[in-house]
Amino acid sequence: MRESLVLLLAVAMTEFAAPALAPAQARTSKTLDIYVVDVEGGNATLFVTPSGESLLIDTGNIGAAAPRDAGRIMAAMKDAGLQQIDHLIITHWHGDHFGGLAELASHVTIKEFIDHGPNVQPAEAVDNFLRDVYPKLYSKAKHTVVKPGDKIPIAGLDVRVVASAGKIINTPLPGAGKPNPSCANFKPGDNNAEDPQSVGTYFTFGKFRTVHLGDLTKNKEFELMCPVNRLGTVDVLLGLHHGQASSNSEVMVHALHPRVAIMNDGTRKRGEPETMKTVFTSPGLEDLWQLHFSQLSGQEYTVPGMFIANTLDAPLTAMPITPIQAPAPGPGTPPPPAHNGTAYWIKVSAQQDGTFTVTNARNGFGKTYRYGP
Ligand SMILES: [Zn+2]
Ligand SMILES: [Zn+2]
């Protein structure tokens, strides 16, 4: 009995170790799992379907942080039992989104590279990467430039591109299209050139719905959500542009009516009061989860620690109540508090019936949100 079990295991392990030709890995899960990986105020969000097909949105930070962030993504892949990334979306050409890509690709096979097209915000590191490195990475894979309305084909998961390269879907998603009462109070915002180019994707898994909009800015949120709400509602709002106030207008957050929001913020990026107020006043919101406390929130605006995934390498004995102002960027700016040690993700496990569980990997705290009115 025991010998045959060992043999069975050996066969199973051999198959597992062989490079997968099919896009999906062997997996027995019934849930769609989403890992919101801590890349210190950048983005890396990993989707894994029940059959093991994977989609990664962004790859963390550029430069010295790239090995750290790629390592954190690989830790989430390992937890999910993944051997490769089937689809990768780079939302836009900022270093906190594509920065860990070359490092990750040196360790992991990526089958498809998805982006919005050329960089529109000239910057030496980005333009060098797009000229010298990126074409080599996708030369043996598939390269797809998406436009609004495109579907990304993933078995068992409906993935709809709703924004890309500064354009948005012309017609509402199925079931969406109601007038949005927040539009009357909308105030336009400033933005850089690349954030509004972000690839935004809307996901449907049975009755469960979620959206990731990259760093899409307020003015694009207005185009998408006014005068009618083209997206409809979601159970989970992912990302929130690190909690930055150049995104996250009420026309977007309140109209999406999320039950849960998960913010990909860092120790000083951003979770600023304006965003926190918009999220906390969002109708129907049950919980905000954060990858980090942020100095820009202070205790005044942050959530209880059990909903925060990460602390600092040198933890503070107490968190200041008052939020600080973000220091002006420049060579003399003091660095944000460091977190280069063990990092923890926030994981969503969604069922077809619309029930989902969110778990904080640091403290094991989890909460199940049952489907229903
Ligand atoms: Zn961290
Ligand atoms: Zn960003």
C-alpha cells in the first residue's frame, strides 16, 4: 500500500516537474485566487484560475528593488503552485509597474506580454528598456497590444479590457450603463502622461466581479463613468493607484460600489487623506485592506492593523496619529521607511457563487464575504 503510494507520488512529481506545454498547471482548487503582492507602493497582482491558468498584472519596481520585487512575485507563484506566467499585463510604462520584469523573466517563463503600446512619457530608463530589453523578452512569446473592448482569453474567467492607451470602452459592459449621480460633483485633476494610458481590466468569475485599473487618473475615470457608469459594480476594487489622490474620484469609487477595496500602497505612497475619505464614504463598503500603513494616512485615516499586511524593517512602537505631508520629490528627499525584509500578500479567494474570502498573510486574519443582498 505504502509503496504504491510512493510510486504514485513519484509519478505525480515527475509530471509536475516537467515543463508544462498546456497553459494551465495541475490544480485542484475551485476558487479564483488573487494575490496582491507587496512591492512597496508599486503594483504586482497575480490571478490564478481554478485550472491553474495565470495572469500577472505588473512586476514591481525598477533598479535595485527589482530582484526583491521579482522574488516576492515568485513567492506568490510558489504558493499558487505555478511554474510559469501565462499572461502578463504591464499596465503602463512607469518604473513601479514594469520595473521587475527583466528580473522576473530571467527566472520564469512568460507566455504572453500584454501592454498599451509605446511609452508616451519620454524617460531614459524606460525608453532604453523598450528599445533594448523588452523586444528580446517577448521575441519567443506572444506580444499583444490591447484596446478597449478586447477580451483576454483565459478559461473560466471573463477578462475585459476597459481602458488602454488613453481610450476607454464606448459602450457599457453587460448590465452596466446606469446614470452616475456623482458626476455632478466631479472635479478634474492633474496627471502625468503615462498614468492615463493604463490598461484597465474588468473580471467576472461566476457571480464574483473585480476590477484593476492600473494608475488610471481622475479625468479618465470621469470619461469611463460619466454621464453613465460603463463598468457597473464590483465586489472587490483592486489597486487604487497606491491610494493616490490623482485617481480615486467618487465618480469611480462610489459608483463601483465595492464591498472590499485592496490598496497597493507603500510606507509613504500614498493612502492620502483625500483618497481615504472617498473610500471610507463609499456606499456599501465593508472593508479596506492595505499592503502597508502609510505615513500619509497617519492613524487618523488608516485601517486597523489586522487589515494591513506589512510593517517595517524597524517597526515603530506607535504610529503617529497625524498624517504627514508628502515631501517634495528631489535628490534631497529623505527615503520612506524601509521594508526590504519578509513581505506578505493579501489574498482573495473567490467562489463562482460570489462568496469570497480575503486573507492577510502576515497575521492569518481572514474574513469571508457571503454573496447576497
Ligand atoms: Zn512592504
Ligand atoms: Zn504606480
